[in-house]
Amino acid sequence: MGKNAHVVWAENFHSVPFGRIGVLVDLRVTDTMVEVYWADERLTCHLLLPKSTTNQYQTNDADLPEGRSWQAWDRARIDDWAARMWPATVTVIGKICEAASIAEAGYDPALAVQRLSRRFSPTRVIAACELALRGPIRSPRMRTCGRSSTQGKTKRGASPDASEAYGGGYVRGSAYYAGGTR
């Protein structure tokens, strides 16, 4: 069993009671169910996912730890994290969530920006968000913020100027489009 309290069967993850992390368990798989046993005790069971499904998690609420130690990410929790960082982070998260057609569709991209704070200091994440907001992108993503963090554009702690933030390559001036000789 993995450290996240799930066992893997057929490339999918099935929860096991939280107190059994690190214990060697046995699986009994039928045509419709996956049952998890420890010694002679059945710990939990899950309906078998279709064969075409991969990398999906099935988690029973009874398998989660007691109390408030685990919480699902929702818009309020994402906004709370962003508010602890800086106003630019709040704006980036807001733009990501506004661009999503369904509210939940914005959670994963917003959490991807949040995961940058695991790899980089808060100063660099804030600078990357400020840099992303200066660019021409309507809804900045982790890719936009992460690229500036990994390329060292935010190492100084200050955001670069707008010309450096664009990074769009060669742009022809107005003389090119005005006609005449080229």
C-alpha cells in the first residue's frame, strides 16, 4: 500500500483505511469488485472501474482520517491560499477560475499554480504571477508562471520590465506593414 493510503490495481487507485498505511495487504478481485484484506480481516471494498479507465482514485469516506486533517480543495480554500500569498496571486487564480466554463474545471489549473510554492520561494511565485499578469495572456496558467520561475526571471525578487515579460520573439514594426520596399 502506498503512502497516500491507496492500493493500485489495474492502473487505478483504491483507498484503504488511513490507519493501515505501510501494512502489506492482500487483494481479492472479482468481476465487479476489489476487496482489500489484512490477514483475515476485510478492510474495504470498491466497485471495479471499467477497463478503459486509468489513473483514477476511488476513495471511501470511511477510509479518510478522523477530524479536519483532510479537506478537499474548493474555490474558497484556493482563494484563501492565494490571499495569504499576494494580490497578484489572487488575480491570477481569479482569472484562471473565471476562464473555466465550469467552476470545478478551474481548480486543477489553480492548484498547479499553488504547487509552484512547493518548488520555489513565495517571493519567486509572487514575482512569476506579477510577470504573468503583465503579459498578453487573458488567463495565465502554471505553465506561464512556472516558466518564468524556472528560467530565473524571478530570482532577483523583482519583476522584469514588460518588454522582457513578453518573450514573443521577433515582432515587425509599423514600417514593415506600411508598404514600400522590404
